[in-house]
Amino acid sequence: MASVLLALRPKTQALHSLRRSLQTTSRRWAEDSFNPPRPPPPIEDSTSALDYKSTQRRSRPPPLPATDVPRTRTAEEAVTNILYNTPPPSLQPFKKHILNCLVQNEPGVLARVSGILAARGFNIDSLVVCSTEIRDLSRMCIVLSGQDGVVEQARRQLEDLVPVWAVLDYTETRTISRELLLVKVSILGPEYLEDQLVGGPSHAVRRAVDDPLSDTDKMGREVALAHSFEHSGEPDTHGAEVSGRSLTPSQALRNKHQLMQSIFTLAQQFSAKIVDVSENSVIVEMSGKTSRVDAFLSLVQPFGVLESARTGLMVMPRTPFAAKAGEEEAADESGPVDASLLPPG
């Protein structure tokens, strides 16, 4: 009997181990059914930008460009510098710089970037902040004016911030730049612009309320009506109310139509479009370079600009084309021409 029990003990242990493994497997299946696999969480910590910049900085950055041209100073300049601590000004010109910042999408980044630029005395001409196709990444396009050396120092200081991934300088890069403009233009003429600006949100012409009991006002209205009726057949009615005559409804409607047609023709030349039409004004939408936006604003200024709003500059670099092998060889072969091999004359 003891020998039989000893022979059955290994089988019993194998059955127990098989039962435990089945229970463990069934428990894991149950847990997996309640907890399905999920994608890895996105990067939400701004300190990951430090790891990225540490891996990208393989070599030491190039030295900063010189801000001044070395020159010899006179004794008067040296004494002035010692007494008043006023070194000679920089000889580099101020020019427009375009900085593109790739930052972490988190609160407070814009305040830190603008604070550094304000501490260095930069006046930001335009600033556009928007999210990108990556949820945790935002793009800032900053336009400012300054010298090359000072702007380069500010760019490196911005790049050292923790939530900033990289700062690119697009000043000398071939880019595509666009700016959006919304401008509300009057269709009543420039002589009514001041009255429309006082008229309130509707920009309706604000007229003086006449006293109905005044005989002088009644007489003036009757004279103006008779004068308008006598000259209603004249073709030139522009500025009639300014000279003392009141426009009839037909004449006012004709003037509105002519001005609106002129604004529409001008908008077509700049690839703009009219997005809103009201009784006294129209709103024109235009997108283009900064120079074209300035030119369009100066051309619609004589009509009477009631309101205008424009976005900042948005920039994206152009994609370069890969040169073919034959073109590269031809460019290498075309070197300087020997003048002795040319024909006379």
C-alpha cells in the first residue's frame, strides 16, 4: 500500500501544478479582458526638451558674430568713455528678424518668451502662437527688429529655456510669409467718414436733429428740397450734400453702387474678397505678404477706413529641390574663362 501511494504522489503533484497554472492563466485572461491594451501616454513634461537638446548638441556652437568693427579711438573718445562710461555705438544696422520657436504646449511659455525679449529691450512687431499637428507642440512666429549679434544672443537665451525645444532664425531663409487682413470700408464716401465714426457700432451717419418748431429750419429744408429738385437732372451729383444740396434716395443709392463697384474691382486685383455687405460699409478679407497688405490699405484709405484688423506674420520655409547629377557636373565644369582663349574684340 505504501508503494502504491509513493507511485501516485508524482502524478498528484503534477495535477496540482497543472490546476494552479490553469487558474493563473484564467485570472490573467480575466484581467486582460477588463484592461485592454492602451497606447503609450504622450510627452507632457517640458523637461523632455532638455534631453532632446542635450542629444542634438554634439559640438560646441559657433562663436557669436562681432557686433562692432574694430577701429582706433582718439584721446577725446577715450576720455569721454572713462568719464561718462559711454562706449561708441554699434555700427551694425537694425533690420527685421523672423524667429520661429518650437515650444511645449503648456501654460506660461508665452509669458517667459516675451519676458526675455522685453528684458533685452526688443519691441515685438508681430507674434503668432498656434498649435501644430502634434498635440504637445506649439509654434511661435516672432518678428522683431535689432542687430544681428544682439538677436543671436536673445535666440540662444530663448533656446536655453526648459519648455523650448528649438529656436530657428528665418531671416536669411527662403520662406513663404502670409498675413491676414480684415478691413471695413465705407461706401458713402470720405466726406461722411467723420459722421460714420460718431454714429456708433452700426456706422450709420449721425445727423443733427432739427427742431420741428423752428421756422428757420423748416425754411432751410424747403429751400434745399427745391434746389435738389431743380438740379436732379445734372449728371455730376458727387458731393452735393457738402455744397448745401441734399441727395435724393436714388442719387445716394447710385453713389453707393459706384463706390462698392470700385472697391470690388480693387479687391480683385489683390486676390481679396468681400465677406460682408451692410447698408453703409463693406468688409474686405485679404491674405498676402506684409508689403501687399500695406499697399492694399493705402489704396482703400481714400474711400474711408472705418475699422481694420490684421494678424501677425506666419512663415514656413520653402522646400529645396535636389539638383540632378548632370547639372552639378555642368556647374563644376563651368569655371573662370581664360581671356587669352577668347577671340579678339
